[in-house]
Amino acid sequence: MVSFILCLLPALLATTNAQAAILTCDTCFGLTETCNFAPGTCQVNKATGGCLSVAEDIKLGGTQNTNFYKECVSNYKSDIEVPISFTVGNGNYVRINTTLCNTDNCNAAVPGMPTGSTTANGLQCPTCFALNFAPCNSSVTPCTGDETYCMDFTGFLQKGPSSSPFQAKGCTSASDQVIKPGINLTSTPYTFSFFWGQSVPAEKIPTPPPPTTTTPATTTNAPPTTATPANTTNAPPTTTHSGASPALGKFSFALYLPGLTGLLLVKLLS
Ligand SMILES: *[C@@H]1O[C@H](CO)[C@@H](O)[C@H](O)[C@H]1NC(C)=O
Ligand SMILES: *[C@@H]1O[C@H](CO)[C@@H](O)[C@H](O)[C@H]1NC(C)=O
Ligand SMILES: *[C@@H]1O[C@H](CO)[C@@H](O)[C@H](O)[C@H]1NC(C)=O
Ligand SMILES: *[C@@H]1O[C@H](CO)[C@@H](O)[C@H](O)[C@H]1NC(C)=O
């Protein structure tokens, strides 16, 4: 009898411990940040679970989904806990702001809805989005805001019971480097299962070679002969008029312009 109780004791203690290690989180779903549908709480094992709070704005194939929700997640350690944003061209994008935490009711507040940015950041990426093995015809598109990486991923897109292979290329934020093959990104309308691919730092948009007609204003009082630019090595100084490139022609015209204006003024004033 005593040994029986001794045997039970660890089990009883374990039960008590397990009960202590319960995490309580807020739940709700909503189209606005009041998140007013199905408000309540959920419980999850504190050792492995967490509280999630999400604001998401997703537009794929012309359908926009804007949602807020709070829930328990059972795999706190493996879930994505950084804001995710990627832009795949033709007005399609995924923006998910996330709070993931594991103290009681720590997900009471919903995060801000990610708005994206329209400010070009000087970088560019190939962008495309295609389902069901359609060709992902990519066009190079300027990136905006903090989307300073280029992503190129294939995987499966699940919507309800149906699953379609997808390919996505586009500009993405540095935080999206958590997206790796084998990762699932869950949103209300879709689950992305990333199967292959990577994100790499985006390349600068190439700048065209600077034009040589930059300083006509500073040379107004210098005679045209001494103001000939030193960088016109392919045209000998004596043949500036005949053998000049279009840019050089414009340059010498610009040099003469103040002089001509001056002559006109003199003519008008006299
Ligand atoms: C995510 O939500 C937090 C908290 O509301 C906010 O400070 C942050 O700006 C949001 N991030 C984005 C990318 O919108
Ligand atoms: C992609 O390119 C292929 C071949 O150029 C073309 O047949 C197809 O219609 C294009 N698809 C889209 C969605 O633009
Ligand atoms: C990701 O989702 C797929 C399909 O639903 C599932 O088979 C897989 O186990 C998930 N992987 C993880 C790490 O949750
Ligand atoms: C030609 O222009 C470049 C910058 O465009 C400058 O660095 C270089 O010194 C110039 N060469 C001469 C001979 O002035």
C-alpha cells in the first residue's frame, strides 16, 4: 500500500506541475482592430505554446483580405514571430504583423495593421506570382520602404481544403529571412508552405551614366574657349562643333546661351 502511494506521488506531482504550466491567451477575430467576433480566451501548455496576435493585409490574385485575430499557438518556438512583408508585383502582396509571447493574456493588444510603403528605396527585384505551374513571368520592379531583399520561393498555397503549387518572386523585408524551405506561414485566408528558395539582398537600380551638362550656370563669366570640359577626351578641342556627341553639343550650346542672352539684353536696353 505504501509503495503504491509512493508510486502515485510522482504522477500526482507531475499533474500539479502541468496544471501550473498552463498559459491563457485572448482570442478574437475581426475585420477591424476592435477584433469583436468570438472574444474569449484559450489555454495552451506553457512549456511549448504561446499567445499570438496578428494584423494582416494580404492581396493575391485581386482578392484583398484584411484581418485581425488573437489565438493560442501550440508551437511557440517554431512559429514565425517577426512582421512579414513581401511584394510580388501586379498589386499582389502579403503583409503580416505579429505579436507572439508567452505570459498570460500577453496578446491583449492587436498589433498595428502593416501599411507598406510607396517610397522607392533605390533597389529592385524580379517580381511575379503564379499558381499551378503557370509561368512566373517576372518583370524587374523597384522596391519600396524596408523591403531591401529579393525573395524567390516555390511551395504550396493552401486555401481551405485546396492546395495549389505556387511560385513567388519579389521584394521583401530583411525579417523575411526567417522564411526557409520547410517553413509554414499561416494567415487567415491562406497557408504558405515554403518548399524551395531563398532571400538575398536586393540589387541597386543601375544609375545611367551621369550627363556632362551639369555646370552651365557656374561658367557664365568664363570665355567659352577656357571652359571646355577636360573630360571630352574623344573629341579634340579644335573640332568641338563638327565631331561632338549630342551631349557635348548641348553642353557647348548651354555655354553660349548666357552670352546670347546678354547680347539680347544689351540690344533691348540700347
Ligand atoms: C506592428 O505593430 C506594432 C505594434 O502595434 C507597430 O509598432 C509596428 O509599427 C507594426 N509594424 C508594421 C510593419 O506595421
Ligand atoms: C507568360 O509568358 C508566356 C510566354 O511568353 C505567355 O505565353 C504567358 O501568357 C505569360 N503569362 C502571363 C500570366 O503573363
Ligand atoms: C506545414 O504544412 C504542411 C501542409 O499542411 C504540413 O504537412 C507540415 O507538417 C507543416 N510543417 C510544419 C513545420 O508545421
Ligand atoms: C573626369 O570626370 C570624372 C568624374 O566624372 C573625374 O573624376 C575626373 O577627374 C575627370 N577627369 C579630368 C581629366 O578632369
